[in-house]
Amino acid sequence: MSALIEIKGLTKKYRLGQEIIIALDNVDLTIEEGEFLCILGTSGSGKSTLLHIMAGLERATKGEVLLRGVSLTKMKEKKMAGFRRKYLGFIFQSYNLIPSMTALENVALPLVFDGVNKKARFKRSCEILVQLGLQHRLKNKPTEMSGGQQQRVSIARALVNNPKIVFADEPTGNLDSKTTEEIMKLLKEKVNKTGVTLIMVTHDLELANYGDRVISMRDGKITKIVNNKEGCRDEKKAE
Amino acid sequence: MNKLDLLKLARQNLWRRKLRTILTVLGVLIGTTSIVVMLSLGIGLRESQRKSMESWGSLTMIRVQQGMAFDNEGNPLGEAKRLNDEAVAEIKAIEGVIAVSPAYDVGGEARLGRKRGGLQLIGIDPEVMDQLEFKAEQGRLLKKGDRNVIVVGSQVIYQFHDESERRKMERGMMMYEDPRSRQQKDPAEMLDQRLSMIMQNGPEKKKNYNFMVVGILEGERNEHSYQAYAPIDDIKKMRDFTRGGSTQRGIGGSGREAVLLARSGKTVAAKKGSSSRDTANDYSFILVRTGKVEQTREVSKTIKDKGYNCWSMADSLEGIEKTSRTVQAVLGGIGAITLLVAALGITNTMIMSIYERTKEIGIMKVIGATFTDIHTLFLAEAGMIGFIGGLFGLGLSYGVSKIINHLFQNYLNRGMPAEEMMSISLIPSWLALFALLFSVVIGLVAGLYPAHRAVRLSPIRAIRNE
């Protein structure tokens, strides 16, 4: 496995009224290609901020994110959008589907922005929805589906462009335990099958253990990295 | 992003909020309609005025009359100049003038076979008649060397009536211009007929002047229609006879001389002394023809500046055009205000839409929409509102315009022949195109700010879990 993402000295500061909040404090991290990485932390630990900066949705105050040696932190917005379109996928806690569109249209939307023609994008979207067991829900609007189904649509949308990296922000936060298990298994399976790199943010230790590696964060710092891969549980304290 | 997809997406977004979109479109529709209808009224007004003026007389003709010239406030401009050979030469020398003819007019009773009628006869220089915008419908115009021939307007024949008709008219059984008698008469009947004009000098002295009709003039409703034209020398003789032989005094030059002088364009220094004392031989008026419609006003102004009193259709048209431009500006302004309000409506709608769709915009950004995509999407939505409003507004405008024309039809065009029907509201194709384009531009401009706002939305804040 080779390093896909390298994070060097990443710092993010917010101003909240008079106070300056340090969301990320000089974070260093390397993410391997094809791994399932979980970022574990309580709310306010900086885990979501880290995710957003890696995805180019937020700008870092200091430091750098390199994807295969290309700096994302210095990339222009327009290029970044294209980059997201081609290489990244997103899954959110609240699904974030567009309410006016059907499941199929929602999944096809990233391809619309990519300029893929109608026939090709619906074919591809259909395929992936069928793979996720939603063949009977193609024409349904999000409001006509259960939470689990909506999240599957959202996963389909994240995977439709065959991304290199999928970011998942508390993907099971709104789901019951049974559906959560289903979704997590689905994600894990996708990672193993397609070799996509999945970076998931959660506050739930149990869910985090689905990951190949678990990174614990607190107050903008990485406090612990646990490697679950190949059964070995060699805990390593981050310096 | 594909353009077609973009438009589809924009349409889909608009259709989601049907009522709101329809109401906003309605605003643009009303705005466009009011602007188009208002402008169409102004255009219709100007067109119908131009048309009626053109039908009454040529826009390249100027008539120099006796008397003083006055400026717009009614103050006399210099002394009244006499219409003599000097004047003809002076006017001939003005740049832009291509033909000048002095003219005498006489009126009286005339006979045409067994019929009698009143006739106004104008003597002009036969040689320049074809240059003075006269056109013969039948026969020919006057030409050089003509004597005792006459060219008549197309309506002259209706002024002649035989005994039975006259009796009927006296008893009130027939209108002076009875449509039935109209049908029985053809202007061409007059061609090659002998027409005699009876001139009187005192109660007992009468003299007949005979003319051969050689041509019928074109046009039923212009200034020539009810008049007849003959060579100026013939008319001068008739005029001298009625005035008790003013020729005997032999001052002021004959019509023929005037014609020669006008043609040569020379000044008449030799005659100056005598002609300034006696006005008896002054011409009734002088006809001037300019090369182009645009020159007419200028020439007319020059003639006025020289102290002559002149009149041209173009002058009147200028005043009317000025008025109708003002009317148009006022009406257009009212329409523009309506459209401005509609534009505010579009902006308002789009801003509301952004509030509603904040999350959606965030999602689109996250999944790879560029700033340009978002910007274009919102502009497309605003432009679409403008376009649809403009399109339907234009349709409505045509309807309203038709209704207006229909309502005023009887009032405006009573008894007019079909080809001279006037429209009070006129929508030329450039106006239709302009309206459509304008409403789209208004939509786009109204959408600029909302689109800018949508672009600036932070995707993180937009999708933040509630």
C-alpha cells in the first residue's frame, strides 16, 4: 500500500466572537490507499474539520494536505470542484439528498455536473442503485423512503463517479442499530471490493472498530492511532 | 456542465414552486405587455401620421407663399418678401433644391362637354412638372412648349355635373359627392376632352379659355386631387384678364420670363427697379422640390431665413414627430417602471429561493458543482422567468394591440379605403424582438445578485447537520 494522503502540520483556527478556537492543532497524518480509516472523537474534537479540509470544503489556516503529492490546500476553487467531482465521494449523517429529485436523479447529479450525457449517467446510476438493493426505489423521492434507504441512495451517489476516496461524516448517526449494522457492512464490503479509500468520522467507538485504522482525536490533536488490520491490535500512542 | 442539463435543472427548480414562479412570471408579463403596448401606441401614432401626411402631399415639396415668415413664437422674421422672378432665382440657388416653379392660380367655372363645375386651375412651369413629384396615372404631364393643355387631378371629374344632376342637387336629392354618381364616373373619361374655363372681368365681360385634357394625375387623396394644372403663361393671361389687363402696364415680367430665369438660376438685377414697386404681377406661390426628404426641413428653414413665408409637409411632420416622441417616451417610461417592479420581483423570488435551497446549494457544491455552475444555474432560472414572462407578455401585447385597434377602428378609419386603414397600436418586429431580449436581460440582471449570493454560500455551513 502506498500513501494516498499526507497531512503535514495542519492547523485550523476559528474566530468565534472574541475567542479564537483552535479546531486543528498541528496535525500530521498519512492515509494509505484502499484503507478504511475511522476518525473517532467527541463533538468539538476537530474530526469534522479535518474531514472538511481533506475534502477541500474548508481552508486550512496553516499546513498542507497532499494527495499523491498534489497540494489540496493550495488548489483553486474551480479546480477543487472538478477534483471533488472526479475523485471524491461524500456521505452525510442527514443524507443530504435533494428533496425534489428522485433516487435516480439524486445519484446521477454528480455526473450532471461532470457533463456526462443523460443516457450514460442514468445507466451508471441505475447499476449502482441495483447493486445497493434499491431497484424498486429508483423513481421515489427521498421523502418516500426510509432512513436506511435514503442513506443507501446517498452511498450510491458517493460511489457513482468511481471515486478514489469516500468521506463519510457520521453516516449512521440518524439510523437505528439494525440499519446501522447493515450500512456499516455495506460500506466495509464496498471498500474491500472496489479498493476505494474510506474515511469515516464518528463519535461511536463501536462503529469506529469497523475501520482498518482508528484515529482518536481530542481538542484538535490526534491522541491515539489503533491498527485493526490483520487482527493485530498494536496500540500506538501518538506523540 | 452541459447547457441542456442546466436549462432542464433550472426549469425543474422553477417548477417546484409553481405558484411563486407563476406570480413572478406574471409580474414580468405585465411589465413587458405594458412596455410593448405603450411603445406600440407611440409607434402607431407616428406611423399613421406619417402615412396620412404622405398621402396628402409629398415630403420633398415646399410651397413658398406670399406674406411674412414667422418664427415659432409668432414674431415676424424680417420683411415680407415679394414672390417675383428674383425670389424664384434666389430659391433656385439654395443647396438641395432640384426644381422650382412659380405658380399662378385662378379659380372659376368650367365646362366639360355638357357638364359644368367649379375648378381651381394652377399655372406652373410645364418643363419642370415631372420634377415636381407629379405623376400621371393616364395620359401625360405638361411638357415644354405646351399651350392650352391641362392635366387634371383624379377627383376633378366629380366636380362636374350635368343639368339633371344639378337640379337634383338643388332639390337636395343628391349629395354634392354622391357615391352613386361616383361609380358612374371614371376619371379617364376626361382624357382628350375639351375643358373651357369661363373667366369674368366685370359684370358683362366674359371670356372662354379652352384647354385640352392631356393627363390625369395619380392619387385620390392628395393635394393635387381636386386641382388642374396648366402652363403658367396660359394662366397668367387668364389672370391678367380678370384683373382688367394688368399686362398693359408691362411691369414685372411675364411668366415665361420667370420660367427662363428660374431655369438659368440667374439673379434678376436688371428688373429690380421696376418689380419692387408693383406687386400685381407677383406669383401666387412658388413650388420647390428638394432632392431628399431629409433636406426638405433644411431648405425650408433657409427659405424662411431669407424672409419668405413657406410651408411644407415635412415641417408639420417634424412637430408631430417631436410630439409623438414625447408621447412615446412618457408611455415607454410608464411601461419601464412596471418592468422595473417586475425585475425587483424576480430578485426577491430568487433570494427567497436561495434561502430555501441553501442546503441544496451546499450539496451541489460538495458533489462537484463549480462556482460557475451555481452562478449559471441561478442566472438561468432568473433569465428563464424573464424569458417566459417576456414571451407571454408579447403574446398578450399582440392581443391587447388588436383589441385597441379594433375598438378605435370605427373611430379612426370611418370610410377609409382598406389600404389606407390606420392602426393606433403597431408592434413592429424589432419591437417584439427587443421586448423579448429586454425581458431576458432584465431577468438576468435581476438574478445577478442572488446568483452571487448563492456562489458565496459556504458549503459547510449549508450542509451542517441541523
